[in-house]
Amino acid sequence: MELRGTAFDAGRTFPNPKCMEALRAVVKAQREHPSGDLFVVGHLDGKEGTDTALAKQRSEMVVAYLTNHADVWLKQFSPETPADRRWGVREAQKLLRCLPSREAPHYQGGAHGILDDLTRKALQAFQATAGAPASGQLDSATRKHLIHAWFSQAGTTVPGPCQPRVLLAANSSSSPDAKNLPVSIEFLTWERPVADPSEGSTVDDTLRKAWEERIDKTQAFEIRDLSLQILDSRQQAVGLAKVQLDGPGKKEATADEHGWVEFSEVASGTYKLRAQHNGLQIPPKSFTFPTPGTRKNRVSNPSTPEAQS
């Protein structure tokens, strides 16, 4: 089972909630093959290079979800977590958009990480359903309710005897697709004695190739989301800009009041980005998708001579 594309933001450890389909497929497969070992593998030669700590932590977040260890996720909101890896409002917005609801999702805005009025109202609505004080704040009690609600969804926990192990691996393939694979979940049934890797170890290339030769089936779950923020020459957000992507596919959207705009199911390739605000045009800017990460893609408004990617 391969989690490809923007399963994680650049440099971040929070699994995109859209991975839920893949994680349910993992649980289903494990129940169909209960005698096999389950490994969650962080890949080291993807688009983020050889950051072993990042690869390991991403795999640990997947294992925590599959084994129902909500406390591991809650710790990611703690001040003790390094700021560049700490979870916050952006992650809460993503969860609130995807949590099952009898009516509309609690939150329908962009995952911009700003605690604005729309986010506060969404938090209040969720707090009311969780029986918590409707403060509209992302306090520790609300974070706990939010994470437990996400973990309690059916079909997302492997049976108790299964103990998934975290491994690291350098992709042996030189294919461009290999650079878009942050995490895979692998089931192995040993037919003959082989090296049994320990928790957190790095699988060498020889063993990795031996595994790949014995793979019977691969399922790839690819998320292709792109998030951009429109900024002016003073690095201030330009809200409500009209944004257009031209490339392998054509997409149009309007930025929110904070300048953020999101596109889903973006095909790989080279695009031209055009934007306008109050009749002023941004000079077209070319870029290639997949990109380094959604939160690092920014363009300037017409007051700047050239758009910055």
C-alpha cells in the first residue's frame, strides 16, 4: 500500500485526512492476511531528501493511527514538539473538514492555519457535538476530543495481535514516481528464513530488492492537492483574488480572504499560474507540479514586477 503525492505537507508529519481510504484498505488487508508481518516504511530518497527523522516520524504517525494510540497524535500539538513539526490550527481545520457529520462538515474553509471567525464557529459546532464548552478555541480539551473523534472511526484499527513496525528504506528505483512516495505499508509473509529487521532500522538495498521481487500486489493511493497563497510586495495576503491554472488540466478558483487557494486532483506537469485582483493581472508564472510543498508556494500580486513561486 503506497501513500503517494501530498499525503503529507512538506516537512510535516501530519497524515492528510484523505489518506483514510488507504488506511482502511490496510486494515482490511491485514485481516485478510493475519499471519503476515506489517511494516510501515518511511522512504528516504523522495522529494525531501534523506531526512531520516522526518521519514521515521511520518511512519510513526501512521502506526499510531492504525494501532489506536491517540496519545501519540496529541503530543504533536505540545509546545515540546519542535515548532517546524508542531501541529496546530491548520491540522485541526483539515480534520474538521473531513470528520463525518450528519449534515455539512463542521468546517468548509481552507486549511490556512489561521484561527479566524469561520474556524471559531466550526470549533464551536464541534465542541457542541462533543459535549465540551463552546469556546471556539483550540484548547487542550478540544484537541483531545478532535483526535479521539478521528481515531474512533470504524475500520481504522488493526486487530490487537498485529504489531506494525516502523522501517526506513532508500527507494532502489530511479523512477521519478519514487520521489513522490513518502510512506508505504507492506505485508510480508515469510516463506523461508530471511533477515528480520528491527524496529526503526534502515533496510539495506539488497534486502529491499529481495522484498520487491516477492511483492504480489501493489495498491497506490495518491493525493494530488496544491495550495497557494497570494501575497503582495509587502508579503501581505491578497484576499479574493481570481486564480487560474493552465497546463495538463485547467482549473479556476477564488482565493479566500487570507489569500489562500486550494486545488485538488492536480495532474503532474508544467503549469502557468495567472491571477487577478480588482482587474489587475499578475504576470503568468510557470511551475512544475508536484512541488516541494503547499505551504512554500507563494506568488505576489500585480504590484510586484514578477510573481514569486
